[in-house]
Amino acid sequence: MIRTRFLLLTLLILPVSSCDPLMVYDEYMNTKDGEWRWNDVGVFQVELTDTISLYNVYLQVRHTVDYPMSNLYMFVLLKSPSGQFVRDTVNMILAAPDGQWIGKGTGRFRELRLLYGKQIRFSEQGIYTISLEQAMRKSELPVTNVGVRVERIKP
């Protein structure tokens, strides 16, 4: 009886404790066959209605330990609902100078998040499109997923 109550209580509390009230958007794109190719563009559509709050925007990458370099260049295109856009080149550092992977993970996979935009105020309501392209000299890289996360900053 006590064991059943404990199990029921745990199942009820677990979903509440895993909620992230500041997270507005968090999505990944799976790459084909675990390889991110030059022509594979990750497109993420984020609907934002709050033009008063400040947000942090993160770029997310999951890669294998077979990744041949210590960094990853990406082209980032941020397009507003009215069509205005900003295009950036971002250098995400994946490994320390000693070769140790920076990202979290065990086994063959690592995951890393890079703060791309800090305390951004989105001035328009609507759908913002964030596109990610790999910009390395190799046409294929052992990157399994790329993603975008948007978090509202606590007031």
C-alpha cells in the first residue's frame, strides 16, 4: 500500500518537476544517416507573441566522437515575420585545446549548446525563421542533430 502511494506520488510529481517554464521553443533536426551535409539546412520556425520580454537564443549540436575537428562553423539566418533578416557566421568550439570534448554526453555522442543571442527583444509578433547550415570545408560531418532553443529571461 505504501509502495503504491509512493509510486503514484512519484509519477505525479515527475512531470511537474521536469517542466521548464522559461523554455519557449526547443527543437532539433535529425541529419540524414548521422551526417550533416552542406546542402542540409535546418529550418526552425519559432512563433513569438510577446514583444516585451527578453529572450536568449541557443544553437544546439549533437555530434559523435568521430568528429574530426575541434570546432564547427555554421551559417545562421534569422528572418523576422516581416521578412527582414540577419545572416551570421558562428564558430562553435566543440573541443578544448587538449582534445577533450566540451559537450555533455557519454559513449560515442556529445551534445553542446551555444548562446547565440543574449537578451534579445523580438520587436514583431509572428513566426521567426532560424536556419542553420554547416559551413566547414568538409562536405559531410558526423553531426547527428542540430537545433535551436529559445528561452524567456526571468523578469
